Amino acid sequence: MRVHVLQHVPFEGLGSILAWCQARGATVSFTLFGVSPELPDPDQVDLLVILGGPMSVNDEAELPWLAGEKRFVGEMVRAGRAVLGICLGAQLIASALGSPVYPGPHKEIGWHPVFADAGPAETFAFAAQVEVFHWHGETFDLPTGAVRLAHSAGCANQAFQVGARTIGLQYHLETTPESAEAIITHCADELVPAPYVQSEAELRAAPGSRYAAANALMARVLDYLVR
């Protein structure tokens, strides 16, 4: 299996997805935006993983590579390839399919529950309530034809599916203690008190069992996409 990763900043990496790839003997390649924005031949990719980042999908004037990335993501989705978008990655899928991305009603940072939305039998099914790691301030309208899979108290569109092989997650199931520490270190200035923003101390106090449960769910999502 050939996994290609679109990575936007060094401190937001694969987290638990790397162990999933290694367990399956997958080859993993990267496009590192800001360093080398070359994109692969779509025919050479079995699973595309689009990671998060602090930028907006609307920052094309400052980050011109975003336009090419969105075209590539749209091509992959429309071709029926397996595609997973995480946080910014989910927003990129929405934007690539013609939906607007804009500031959400609340910034969500920390561990907050998301609640499942019942979809058709063939779509991925989340548990009724799951505690997951968030770090985002923007949201999006669902793309045409997409099925909403989850919502939260602070954000209507938390997860969605397009067709049989594309899932966008506004939250982070791949987060490990190490990757959480990395984003806290680089983005601590965003921890401004708000209804859905936890403190640095709260973020660091999350038990290992919470990460393990999220990572196990991440593996289930990935298994579903490459089934």
C-alpha cells in the first residue's frame, strides 16, 4: 500500500497514523509544503492523508501552493481514491469541492466530545459520543453530496464522508502525547480563555487512555477507507 501525506507544518505530523502504516507494511511519502510542494502522480497513491496546520485554506495570496493542493485533493476525491483529511485537511476537502471555509462560532481547543450523526448504512459509523482532541477556529459548509457523520456543541460539522472513500475530520484522532506537546509548544498563544478552549494545564493532564481510545478509532477509520 502506498500512502502519501500532505504535511503543512513540521509540528503537525502523522502521530498514530505512522504506526498504522508501519503495521501494514505501507510505503509512506510526503509533500512538505513550504519546503518542496511537488505533488505525486495520483495513480501512485492508494491512500492520501491531508494533515492539519495553522493556516487557512483561504490564504492563497500568501501561500500560492494552496491552489495546486486544492486541485489535487479535488482530483483524488472525484477519482474515488481513499482520502483522509484532518482539521485543515478536512477544510481543504470541503474547499476543493466548492464549499466555503470561514471562522466558526467558537474556537475549539482541547478534549471535547463529538456526537454521531446517523448516516446511510454504507457510511462510517462513529460511537454515539467520543472524546476527541480539537485545535481549530474555522469551519465549513458540507460539500454537495457529503454526509455529516458527527457534530459537537461548538461546531456543527465535525466529520463528513463523500462517496465511499473520502472522510474529513475536523478533529484529531491521530494525536499522541508527543504530538499534543508539539502543537501546544508552537501554538500556545491561541490558548485564550473561551467556552471551548482548555488551558495548557488541562491539555497536558489528559490521561494516556484518552489518547489510546482516539488512536484506536483512527485505525478503524483508516481500515474503513482502504477496505
